[in-house]
Amino acid sequence: MKVALVGAVEGSLCALIAMIEAGHPPVLVATLPNDLSKRHSDFVDLGPLAEEHGIPVKRVRNINDADAIEAMRAASPDYIFVVGWSQICREEFMQLAPDRVIGYHPAALPRMRGRAVLPWTILHDEKITGATLFWMDDGVDTGDILEQRFFHVAPRETARTLYDKHVAAIDSMVRAGLKSLASGSPPRTPQDEVSATYAAQRRPEDGLIDWTAPAEQIDRLIRAVSKPYPGAFTTQGGERIVLWRALCLAEQTHHALPGQVVELYSGGFDVMTGNGVLRVEEWEGEGVPSIRKHAVLGR
């Protein structure tokens, strides 16, 4: 059984390791050239590990380009895994292994088909989420399920901790999926269309903080777009400040404008919101050596 891998992020590296350790090293790894690393905030170069194990690497700007198609056709995989790749795989690519292209989605499909799933999971205060390997078809995350895992979303979950749960799920699912494929009778469980929901694309600018929102909502935004994503941000004097970690204070003891800094302490500061005070515990900003007390952020 020959498998190939398309990917360029931490989860892709996890899938590659699982394939190697399971005794099914890919016949080809298709990944991004390093000059396009900024396409993914969680980019990982798969080249060094693949080359260490004698696995051919094809660096492609678009998986649907003629050179990418030709390289995959020459490798002639029985199955193609697409794990951590933002481009839509078009018809010519899909026909390289008809009905045998397997995608990964960071949700319990059919819930949250679409984009930016990890941030939306936290923003919507989901209590349980999941991860899915599915048979790709001509829809968006609509194919039959090969493997699926469920796990809880912690009350103080961050993008990083949730991402790590997905990486662990990828490891488990890829190993189990390879075993199923090798058996010759892998599952193809149809998705329940009645339960389908959809997640829209998010952009870095969507991390802009609205200080008139409640402290709890702002805290959730900070956790949802923290590392490895670009982060939630505001400004002081026109200079951008990224907030990486915060905490809602139990008592509101200040009268101030939304966004106004009410206290300073070592390493952080307290800021008034539309409802409650938010304690910022970790932040950074070029051109902002310090936060000024009583400054109104975002003004």
C-alpha cells in the first residue's frame, strides 16, 4: 500500500511521523517552499524529516499546478492524505486517486465545516469538539468519515492547548486509518446532513478588540486567536499591541471608560471593558515600551 502526504503545518508533521512509525512512509511529500511559510502561522518545514527517511519531497506553490500533479502522478499513491493544506484540491488532483483522497478537519464533522475552526470553537464556547479524517469529495468537508475522535474543550482553553489536542488526535487517527486502509475494508460512514454547521473564514484583522464588549467575551477572543495564530490586538497612541493572555477579574472596582487602563503591575495591566475589568498578563508591541495608566486603548 502506497500513501502520499500533502501538508505544511504542525499537524502535517505529526501525520508524517505517524506514517513513518506505522511502517507506511509516504512515497511523496508535497509541501510549501520555505518562501511561502507565512501562508500558515503554524508552518512547519516537512523537508528535513522526509529527506532523513529517504522520502521524496515536492515543494509546490499550488497543489493543483501542473508540476504538482505530475509529481503525484509519477509517485502513483494508492491513497493521498491532505493534512494542513489551505488550498482546495481541484478535480484533476482528486482524479489522481479517485475516491481515495483523505482529508483532515479539526472538528467533529458534520459540525463546523469550513475555515478557522479552532478559533470558532473557543469563541462559541463549545464544550465538546473533535477531529475527523474523511474521504474527500467535491463538497466542502462533506465526505464520508474514515476516523473521528472527540474531546472536551477546557474552560480556559487556548488556541495552543486546543491545537495540541488536535495534534494528538491526528497521530491516533492516522495510525488507525492506515491500519484500516491496509485491511482492505476501511469505513466510509456518511455524515448526518441535518447536523451540519459551517464556520466562516477569519482574518488577522478580526482579532481587533472591541473594548465595549464584556470582559468575558474579550478574554475568549484573546484565547481563541493566541499562539500559534496572530493574536488579539488593540492600540495605544496608534501603536499596535498584541494581547496573548488575560484574566477576568471577579470584582469591578473602577469607574472608567471602556478600554481605559486602570492599574499597572509588573508585566501587565488592568483595563476596563464594557462589563468588568480585564487583567492583561502577557502582551507585546513594537514601539510600545510601556503601557500608560489612564490611557484609553484603541482610541
